[in-house]
Amino acid sequence: MTDITYRVEGDYLIPNLVLDDEADDSPEEMIGRYGLMRENFLREHRHGTYTSMLLMGKLMAHLREIVYQ
């Protein structure tokens, strides 16, 4: 497990959090029509799966993989 470092802001300790490089979405990587449809399905009918993938940073990669076959 990674140790969390903190910085002092007034009387508070604020954690220094950094996103993974994989979670960085560039604008040139767009989600297609079927990726958007999959996102809507997960959000409406599989809320737990949607939330889990979103929090782990795997949702956007999953949606980019979906193409019409």
C-alpha cells in the first residue's frame, strides 16, 4: 500500500493525491456511439458495476473498447 503524504493548509492536513496516468483522458480519444450506449446502460441498470469501474478508473478504457461488430 502506498503511503499518503500531507501538506499543511492553515490548521488542516490536506492529502497529496495524484491520479494515475491511465486515468488521464485525452480529447482525441473519443467514445463512440456504442460506448455511450453502454455507459447509459451501466448507469441505469448496473449501478454498482458502473460506480466500481468509475472509481477504479477503468470505465473510460472499457467504453473506448466497445465498437460495433
